[in-house]
Amino acid sequence: MKIKYNLLNKDNEARYGNIETKYGVYETPMFMPVGTNGAVKMLSKEELKDVGSGIILANTYHLWLRPGEDVIENAGGLHGFTKYGGPMLTDSGGFQVFSLAKKEDIFEEGVKFKNHLDGSDLFLTPEKSIEIQNKLGADIIMSFDECPEYPSTYEYMKDSVERTLRWAQRGKNVHNNDSQSLFGIVQGGEYEDLREHSAKELVKMNFDGYSIGGTSVGEGKDTMYKMIEYSTKNLPIDKVRYLMGVGDPIDILEGVSRGVDIFDCVLPTRIARHGNAFTKYGKINLKNLKYKYDLSTLDDTCDCYTCKNYSKSYIRHLIISKETLGGRLLSIHNIRFLIKLTEDIRLNIKNNTFEDFKNNFINKYEGKD
């Protein structure tokens, strides 16, 4: 079945809803952990369920190269291959491809770039991206879009948006898996009229949901929030809105306040591997000497496995000793922290108290409370 989004309550622009999938119904706003290679770094599928994960992501580009889409299709798609047992989403591979490609290697047909594993030449088209994702078999798949660098000139961004729209239609034309929901991706950089044009043209194509791309790529926070707003205000109320690659707690709150439903980011596991943890008082680095004798938990309001069982002192010891358990425990905590944040957001949208919750959280997180 394709997913179905239901809007259940609004508090100003913040939306509480749910997504119906063949694996059950999942509430939004939602944070989705990223499993680039078909696994969320450091966590098992059982641990993902324990922290409250709903949809998780996998990366089309990386799985195309290794182990290959045919290997995964042979196992019954990503669900059969990973045994996750819940809804999954794949990106188009566009972000990774454009980080490897040069501007002169972008053509109307597709993009030429080097395989980062062996240096061989590769060429990816909108049709090929969809073909790979059809075989991977995720519940939600993405259109192939150009990911321009920031900043880009208005003229370049205008041409890029038009190319991305043509690619979106080409991908939609070849999409042949009726059980998968295909999302269009809004681009347009910092330019309001281009974001509006991109969104409205994608809506005409009637995608199953809509993603917001091209944010969190080096722009300032105020610019990023404007990009989000320029996009969401032109999207339909009855379709999912997905902000790609954003996982900072404050950015999630600001995204929700502008009408975003789902988020993803590698941030919680990436910072965990470097000894960092989210807390209600902001991000902390466990390598800091002040935690050497600290027997308190990472966050006394957190209900994760790590906070129930281990102290800052012990986790610091693991990190300093380069024991992989330290990164695992922090990954469990950080993902649970963001998922718990979205659970609290949902409760406050339902109660029409989201703005107060948002302001109180940010003040405490930034040390103003």
C-alpha cells in the first residue's frame, strides 16, 4: 500500500498527524534515524524499536554500489534484507552524487561522477535512480534532484530548479511499484519565488508527498528557516512534508513551527561517535575533564537504556578508552532524545501549547533559563 497522511490538529502552522503504512500507523512530527548502508550506525533493529523509531532511512547511492540493488531485491527488498519490520525510506542518491560531481559533469540526461570506492566512472539519471529504488523496495522513495551548492546565483538556481522539475517528471513517468510512495523535492535555494515555483509545479505533478531539499548546506539559520517557510506554505495540507537532512533539536522545533512533519539526519550518531550527547541543557562533550567523576546520567528526564543504566563518568571512560560501547550508548541516547523531543512536540500540538513548549525548550537548551 502507499502511505496516507492524516492531519489531526494544527497549532498555528505546527501540524499533528499520522502516516498510515502497511506496518501500522505512525504519528507525526517524527524524527527518522538514518541507516546509510541499511543499518543505523551502532544500533540493532531491536534497539531502534526500543528508542521508538518509526520510519528509518537507507541511502540509494551507497546501496547501489555495495552490495547492489539486485542483491537486496533478491532478499525481498530492504525489508527482507534488514529485517527491520517497519516502514523505510530511501533517498535518491542525489546529495551524494552532487558532492562528487563537477558542474561541467551535470547534463540534461543525468550526472557523471566518480565511484568513491574504486574511482570508476558512473552516470546516474532520474530513471536509473527510480529503477534502483524500485528494486530496493522502500515504502517511500525520492525523486532525483540536483543539489546546488550554497550560495548559488539566482540564474544558476533558476536553471537548476527547472532541470530538477523535468527530472521529477521523468522519474515519475518510470516509477512502476504501486506499493511505493514517490515524493517530489522542492528546491530553489534562498530565493522565495523559485521555492514557490518549484513547490507549485511539483504539486501539479501530484506526488505522494513532498520533500524540502537544499537546506542546512552552509546557510545561516535565519536563511534556512526562510527556505523552509517559502516551501511549506506552497504545499498541500493533505500530504506529508519532509525536511531532508535536518536533526538539530532547535532546527526540528523551528521546522515544525513552519509546517514540517518528518525529519532525518546523521547528526545524533555522528556526534555520538565523537563523544557528544544531547541534553535538555544543550549538547555536551563527554571528553571534557569535568565529567571524569560525574556519576549523574546524561539527562535526568531521558528514559533511554543509556540513561537508565550508565553515568557520565563511565561513558567518558569508554570514549577516552576508545571502547565502541561508548559510541553505542551515546547513539542510543541521542536518537532517543530526538524521538522523545518529537513525542513531546506532538503532545503539545494536540494541546495547542506548542509555542510555549518550543520557547521553553529553546531557552533551556541555550542556557537562557
